[in-house]
Amino acid sequence: MYALVDLLRGSRRPVSAARLSEEFQVSKRTIERDIQSLQLAGVPIYADHGVSGGYSILREHSLPPLNLTVSESLAVLAGLGLLETSPYGAAARRARAKILAISREDQLAPIDEALTSMYVIDAEPPPEAAASLIPEAIAARRVVRLQYTSEDGETHTIRDVEAMGVLRGGDAWVFVGWCRLREGIRGFHLDRIRHLEITTEVFPERDPAVLDADLSRWRTRRLG
């Protein structure tokens, strides 16, 4: 969001959502959501409609520096640590480095001491090459083709799956989507995905109630 504000401040003309999406390598939906969050926080971003329209901001405006307390930094860093074996592991490690970089010198020692006293018993991390593709597939609404192994390791199937979400269940991360082989919502444990590739097919957006109805069987909550 800091980078988004700085880009808008440095532009003399309104910047379209498409250009912002390309600049930050995220979907237009993500740009629109972040713009709305900034507006709700009081950042003076305006939408100009029309052929040459886009988003603009008062050029003298900037976000205040992020100032976290020790306990807030610990909460963020501990949360990022729990994502180490998730599809967002690489991004979590980069974010962790950024949080430490902005921490005050007098905070680093107590933060480091507290973090070394925290332990996590976790599942075996999934193959990073496959897991790292999942966030990209979900954001782009792509069909993925994966090779999946049964719980006993005896059966291997090839599945075409419409990428819909990620679920944390107990000590396991699960990739959730519409399985075309089974014609329904299915969850795939990341440690049992042997190979995954993103196809060029973009699937039509499904009614979110389909996924919500399936997830209603479990005690789930959205992280956003």
C-alpha cells in the first residue's frame, strides 16, 4: 500500500486499475480492494471515470511510517512463522525480513528472545515448487492439473481442479477447488500433491455459496 500511494503521488495523470495491476503483478480485484481500504483509512484517493480515467491522489499526501509495539511485532512475526509450510511460505519470509528491518533497535533484542521461546510442531512442508504456484492460480482463477496421491500412498490420480482457496486444517494445509474428476468441491493435502501445473484455462467464477456450503461442515473462518 505504501508503494501504491507513492506511485499515485508521482503520477501527473490518473492511473488505471489495469496499469496498477500490471505494475504490482496482482489482479485488478486486489488493486480495487486495496484502494478501497486506503480510502476507508482516510487516504484522499479519487476515481476519475472515462476513457482516460483512473485513480489519483493529493500529491502532498503520504502514509505515516509503520510503528509497531514489541507485542504487535511479535504477533505479526509469529503469524508469518506459521505460514512457513504454507503456499505463502516464500512471501512470508520476505515479509518477515521487512518487519525486522523497520523494528527499532531497542526492540530487536526482546523480539528475538521471545521468538526463540516459541515452538511449532508442524507437518512436513510440501514441495515448494508446487505449493508456490497455488496463490498465483487462485488469483488468476486458473484451472490447475495436479498429480495427487491417496492417503495410503497406493493410488495416484491426475486431477483438473478449479483453484478456489487454501484451508488450514489441524496441522495440514489443504488446497481447495472444484475437482472435475469428482464433480464437486474437494480438498487436496499439499504434502500429497506430487506435481502441479497451471493451465491456460480461466474458469468462469462459481457461486461462492457452493464453496461456503461445503466449508460449513467445519469450524472455519475467513482471514479477511
